[in-house]
Amino acid sequence: MARHLHAGRLVALACLALAGCLPAIPTGSGSDTGSLFDVGLADLGVDFDTGTTTAEPDGSDDTDAGSGSGQPDLPTPTLSELSAGLLLPACGDCHISQTLGDLWLEPNAALRDRLLASSLQAAPMPLVTPGDIEASYLWRKVEGSHPTAGGLGEAMPLGRAALTQAQTDLLRRWIEGGAPP
């Protein structure tokens, strides 16, 4: 039984290492790092009983304290990444192939200008206010708080599955990151 538990720990450590979840572990001899297997799971911030990770071994937390999302601080996506990850798959049927709600999301050179323009439903609130998620009508339409901003209609996407957490996070990061081109 002990041999199987030890093998299970080795497999768990190998999986975590391959996923990039484990930090380099100093051995005390300069910049060298020791074997991951020379360190206990608790030292790596892993609760073996639940399979979850805890705070980083040094006690720091590897999340973006400013976002409140509990997610690691990810880079700000570009407009191309936003288009590919959210606008085309989740919004394209209505706002690219058809121009419903007077919002055309075709990924072309003028898309960013259209997104920074005033919304027609809650003017003069812009569709996107770079760096300010709450002042962005597009965000409010997605999260369903658009009526409190003077908006009309239903939350988006209308008549389709809700956005995934990854898509919502992508939009949030793009807006909060300054809505880069």
C-alpha cells in the first residue's frame, strides 16, 4: 500500500510539473534547483488529500489581487484574440452575419472604433470604456446589469448558451487592460 501511495505522489508531482504548476525549488547551493521528488507535497503547496493547491510555498499568492477573480494575472488579450475567442464564436451569428441591435462586430480595421463608440441603447455610455469595466455597456449587456445603466433589451447572448467563464474572463481582461487593438 505504501508503495502505491508513493507512486501516486510521484505521478501527481510529475503531472503538476508538466502543467507548469510547480515552482523551482532551491537546494541551497546558489541557483541550482533540487529534484521535485526531494520535497514534500506540503512544501509544494499541494493538499494531497483533496488534490488542490494552496498558496505558493513561499506564502505568496499567485493571483491578481486587483481582479478579485482568484485567477492568475494573465496578459491582456488583443482585439484579435477577443474576436477569435469571444466575438466570432459567441456573437457572430447575430452581430457579424446579421447586424442586429445596430452592432456590427465584423473583425476588421474599424472594429475597435465601433466598440469605443457610444452605445445606442444607453447613450452616451460607450460600448467599451478602456480600463473601466463598469462604464462599458458591452460588459453590462453580457453580465445582465444593462438596465441599471439605462439600457434596453435582454442580456447577451440572446437565445444562445451563456458565455463560458473563459469568454467572460477574456472580455473582462481586454476591457480592464485598456481595450488594446
